[in-house]
Amino acid sequence: MLVINLDDTKKPSTVTEISNLLQITPAGVTHLLNPLEEIGYKERLQDSNDRRIVRIRLTDKATHAAEVLLSEIQEQLIGLIDHLGEENTKTPIRLMSKAIEFFTAQSGT
């Protein structure tokens, strides 16, 4: 969800949308989001069409923190790839792809 809201639109989401995406209950989403609001990482907005609906949006502070984190992760992955070399990098990727194919096929039955 974090990455989805990093684009320029910062499209707000409902708790139900986040719940469906994460496959947890709306109460679970609320439990996860409350601490983020306390530290200034998310804000609640009233839906312009239906005031009963509350939308959730990341703040600029959260967007910046996510961008920094993603950049650090990318740097670490590049370092790991450089350290392992091309062949040793491709092998786990190939194996993970096969594992994902297997589990996807299993869940489809």
C-alpha cells in the first residue's frame, strides 16, 4: 500500500480497500494505521462524495521516509548483486520464480 501511494497523486484509500489489499480485517488495518497517525505518517480525509467514508492518505513525511527506505533497500540489493556475481544472483531468482509458480498453481485449485 505504501508504494501505491508514493505516486504524485497520493490517491487516498479507504480502510476497506487497504483491508482487501492486505487480506486482513478492517479492524486489523485500523490497528496498524493508528500508530502511523500518531507519528504523523498518515492522515484521515472525509470523502467528498460521501461524508460517512473516511479515506487514508500518506503524509509528505511518510512519503519521504518511504522513498529513503526504498532507496536504501535498492542500494543494499545492488551491493548484494555485485558481491554475489551474475550467476549466483540468477539462481535464487530462478528458484523463487519456480516456487511462486508452484504456490500460485496450488492456490488456484
